Amino acid sequence: MQHGFVYLCAIMDWFSRYVLAWDISITMGAAFCTRTLEKALMISKPEIFNSDQGSQFTSADFTVILEREGISISMDGRGRVFDNIFVERLWRTVKYEEVYLHNYLTVSEARRSLSKYFFFYDTERIHQSLGYKTPYEIYFKESFKQQLKQAA
């Protein structure tokens, strides 16, 4: 942003690297992270939710949602960025493939551009670690397999 900062919260499925939900805010409060969590939970409910120990993720507003849904809470050790390596890699990728290439003038412009990027990331950007498949292909293939197991 030309003036100020925009903070990004994204919730990713570690297995497939699929970004379930994301949001941006001009403040680092918990509210936009809880909105992102609620969006992600409309798509999927994990057994475990991992995050860093940021105040947004340790807030009562955030943790009460996880507890209400019966989701185990896992927090990285302080200063241990490698505990959450998949999300750290996502941040690097988003910065170098999207953010650093644009000079957003407004939050709305950043939101529109990031929306296009995350759609590309999930549905078109292949990952070597996923056997040259997209996160979308892996996530929904595995999700379909789980549904079949539950139906049997």
C-alpha cells in the first residue's frame, strides 16, 4: 500500500496447500481473523488447527470458536517459524508472485488483486510437492474420498 499497511490472514489445509479462506484488514485485531476462521469452517472442519502465537489467534474470540467446534488447538513455539512452514511458504509465495509486483493504492484494490491471486493459487498454480497438481485438485480429491468412506 502506498500509505500504511494491510494485514493478511489466510487459513490453509496443510495436506493440499488449499487456501480455504483469507481476509485483509488495516488493523491487526482478532476480528478479521475470526471472520476468516468462520469462512473456512463453512468449507471444512479440521481435527486440529495450527497457528502461531499471535494475539489474534490466542484471543478468546478466536479460541472459543475452535473449542465450540471441537477442534484441537495447536500453537507453534515462540519464534519458531519452521513449525508453521507451509503458511510461511505461502506468505513468501504471495509476496513474490503478487504483492511485490503491485502498488495497491487502496484496500479495495488490494482485496480485488489478492482475490484473483488466491483463485489462481488454488486452482491453477501447480506445486512440485503435490506431484505437479494444484491445491484444488488435491483438496477436493481427498475430500471426496473422505465422503465416500463416511458414506460406507
